[in-house]
Amino acid sequence: MLTRMPDPLPPLAALRTFALVAETGSLTAAGARLNLTQPAISRRIRELEAALGVTLVHRGANALRLTEDGLRYAAALQQAFAGIAAATLELRGTAAAPLRIRAYTTWAMRWLIPRLPRFRARHPGLEVEVVTSTSPAVDFAREGLDAAIRTAPAGTPPMRGAVRLQAVHVAPFAAPAAARQGLDRLTWLGSRVRPRDWGSWCAAAGLTPPATPPLLFESTSLAIQAALEGLGVVICTPDFVEEEVRRRRLRRMSPISAATGDHYWLLQPPGAPRSGGEAFRDWLRDEVAAIPRGAAR
């Protein structure tokens, strides 16, 4: 005859209660999370201690603290419950769905993507899918977007609730060999998306634009590549070519930078974004705030 072994696990409700007490450091706070009274929380903890045969909590007049056994057990439980939560999200399909972010090609390649490892380190359960477009229209539902990046003047947000990120500043850069020819002898390069950037810079520098209009590419990324190949001098945000300047593949042609009047804005769907969208918004704002003042100029 087979003998059924006793279940080694205490009741799940008691385990969850103790994990929340350990997390919050308070019977009252744990009770609020579980919609239970403080005496009910205390009773569950005592039942758990009786089932385990160990003391988990030292109770004082105005506070409680975990014993050494309690600390070890709480750490193991929190890890186990985190695993259950992750498995549940994956089963529901939400964990596997990456955040879908639409941005301009150059901003995505040269500003956002190099910083995404920090987002993953901060939110290891969230993935980000980046798509690019220069279209001014954003259809969150049709495109399946969690967020979009647009440029617009500081005082005119692209949509209600848009979050202003950083101002757009531009300056000229050229490959070292080309730079020796001087700014006035080089072909000026730019982007069709931002055709007025050279005019903004000339106004800030007190220069008259040349009679020959700039050679405009489909994106600033292509214009930067053309400058790297020695085809001319590109106007762009200094952040975008920080690595090329550090490696001496490009040289800044003037200390003057121009504020274009535009800002980058973060747009999100109307209503409350899903939790991953909130995490991306908060992280993005922290990244912008961490840029030293004047670094993008």
C-alpha cells in the first residue's frame, strides 16, 4: 500500500502574505494589498511560523523586523513569486509583445538604439521594437504603436499629452581631409526632412547662405555618411556624430550651434498606456535629463 507523503508546502495564502509583509515592512501595508485586516495578517504569519516550526518575524511595540530565517525565506519567496508572475505574463502573451516605438531614422539609429541596453538593464522583461518613419501623421491603432517620436516647435506639441524631450540644435561637421578646404569651399549636405537647418545655422553664425542650395538626402543618416566619405559638410545634431568626432572621423567646423526652434516630443496613445509604455516614457525622460547641459550643442 502506497503511503501519501505530506505536502511540504504551507498554504499559498500564508506564503503570499509573508512575502508582502517582508516587501512592505508593515502588517498594515500588506493588509491593504490583500484587503485584509491587520489581525488577519498577523494570524496568517503565526500560522505559517507554526507550520514551519521557525520564527520569521520579531514583533516590537511599533515595528516589526524579520529574523535571519525570515530574511532568507522572504528572499526565496520573492524570487519564486517573480517567476510565477513572469510565467503568467508570458502565458497571457503580454510579456512576449515588445514595445513598438516609431521614430525618425537618424534619431533611432544614433540616439535611441545606442541607449537601449540601459533600458533593458532597467527593465529586463521588456523588449523594444523600433520602426522608422518621417510621416507627420501617427495612427497608433493601425500601426500598433506604443509610442512615437516627433519634432515640433516648443510651444506647439504635436498632440495633447505629448511629452517634450530635448531641443534640436545643429552644427556643421566634415571629414578631416575635407575640413581643411574650409566651409565655404565644401558642398553643404543636409536632409529633406529638415531642409531649413542650414538656414537656422547661418542665421546664428551671422553668415549668408551660398547661392548653391544644399544637397539634400532622404535622411540625415545618409547625409552624415556622405560627409564621412568626404563629399561635403553636413549639418546635424552634435549628439548624432559624437562617436565619429571622438574617433576623429569627423571634425566640427564651427563652435557655433543653432537652436532650430524644434523639440523632440514623445507621443503615446490616448488614455492610459500599458505599463511597459509608462516604463519607456519614464526611462526616456531620465535619459534626456542625464545629458549634461550644453552637451547636445
